[in-house]
Amino acid sequence: MSSKTVINIGRAYTRFPLGRKKQHGKGSGEEFRELFLLPALQGESPTVVIELDDTLGYGSSFLEEAFGGLVRAGYKPDFLKSSLSFISDDPSLVEEINSYIDEAAKK
Amino acid sequence: MIELAASWFPYVAKGISVLIAWLLVVAGWAVANDLAAQRDRRRAELEKVDRLRDGLAVLEGEAAAHHTQGFDDERWRMLTRRLKHISVECAHFERLGIISRDWRSLNLEMRKAVTDANYSAGSYAVEQLYGQRMSDIYHAIDAFRAFLFKAHEAKFAKTDSVSDTLKRIVRAG
């Protein structure tokens, strides 16, 4: 059964998504992945819409850990790219996330 | 009949010459007006690109301060805001046709260089001003700056000829 989840990072998680690991402080990519992305990706054909614009900026370490970390957690890049969609005024942010998914798959 | 035509001819010829002169004045005004509008638009675009370059200089200073002077929560947040502003401005400039979409990959590399590591209180370590991390940051910012210089030069060098302007005015109706 398909499910659709909308995640607004700035409103639902933190306005400052900057770090990589939970032990490094609040607003980490690891915590975001565990609290929001992994639950949203459960089910047969999930659709996850991620709204990126309501934060005060991003650290690449957060983005890499949150989205590249999904590949390391066992998700295939093709599945992630068909399940995740992004809304942002900054197209470079979406390109960056996709690059982390691709790079994590190569490692 | 011939006599009648001959008596009208000077008036018709004068009328045509007045009409041609009037058309030339109108066309000249339209061309001058259009060129002035273009020049103003280009100047405004150049100023925007210049402001963005100034923003990069500030970013470089803030990035250096963040990575080499110890973790400071306010500075760290300011730096993140600066990076976001640069991205949003570039996206806006791309939509306006001021810069090409090539900014995206350069911006990605720059954000990555500044924020991919050493970017949380818990993982922070002071870096050398001319160490590897700072060299990567300078390199990424320089590449972005070079891109903006090229965008600036392309805008600066671009001037339409009078015939191009006339064609555009005619096309615009």
C-alpha cells in the first residue's frame, strides 16, 4: 500500500540542520534520518515530500549523513530517487542531496 | 492631366519627405530609448553580480574565522545564513537570466567545502589558516568568484547593434 508523507525540515525538526552525528549536538543528519526519513520510507511504495526552505540554512554534513546515510542503511539509490521528492527555492540543494545518494552508493 | 499631376507633384514629394523625416525621428527615439533601457538593465545586473562577489569575500572571512578561531555559535549560524543567502540569490539570478545554471555545481562544492566537516560543536577542531581544509575552502570560493567574473564580463561586453535593436523593436510590435 502506498503512503505519502510530507516533511518540512524547518518546522518539524530544526531550523538549524547542521551537524552529522547525534553525539555532535542537536539538529544532526543522523537524528533526522532516524526520526523522520526511515519511518516515512516504510511500506511498499512510499512517497516522501521533503520541504527544505524553512530552515536557516544547511550544513553539508547534515545533508550527507541524512540522505547518504539512507544508502548506507541499505536503501537503493533508485528506490530513494523515486520515493523522495524535494521542494526548494535552491536547486543546488537538491542536486547536492542527489549527489550524496549517488556517492554513498559508489562507496 | 499631365499639367495637373505636375502641379501636385511638389506637394506630394514634400509630404513624403516630411513623412520620412518623421519616421526617422520616431525610429531614432525608439532606438535611443531602448538602448538606454538596456544599458540601465545591464548596469543593474552588473551591480547585483558585484554584490554577490562582495558576499563571497565576506563568506571567505567568516569561513576562515569559523574554522581557525574556535567554535562560536553565533558565527557558525551567521555563516550558514550567508551560504543560504548566496544560494537563494543565485537561484534568483538564474531565473532572471543573469547567470547560467553552472552556479549550482560551484555552489554545491563551496557549501560542501565550508560545511561538510568541522561543522558542529561536538566535532569541531581548530584548523590551520593555510591547512588542507582552508585550502579547499579558498579553492571552492575562488572557483565561484571566477564564475561570477565571467558572468560579469559577459554582461559587460554584450552590446546590441542599432540594427539588432531595430529588429527587436519591430518584433515587439
